[in-house]
Amino acid sequence: FSTNLAAGSQATLGGNVTIAGTEAGGYTVGGAGNGTTPARINAARSNLVTTNGVVHQIDRVILP
């Protein structure tokens, strides 16, 4: 869940991504391929429980 996200680098199958908090209380997620434009987690569409995990809607593709 988004409440468990912590700022810093996280390993994924596609490479490391960087999670950062925002002043508005949300989060951004970026891979090295995104340069200085990270994806933003849409607070209204986060923590969507599915049968095999949790989904967070973001506003762009994360490039590892």
C-alpha cells in the first residue's frame, strides 16, 4: 500500500527505481531512463486491491 512506500532506491525486475515524497503528501516514481521527469502516483487511484496484489495508477511509463 502507498502508506508503506519509503523514499529511496528500490530494486525491481526491470532495474532500480527511485521513490520520492512530494510536498502534497503524494509520491513520485522514476527510473534512470526518465531523466528528471518521474511518474506521479495518482492519489485518487492508488491502493487498488486486486486478486494478486495492489495497483497504483501513475501518469507515465517508468523507464528502468
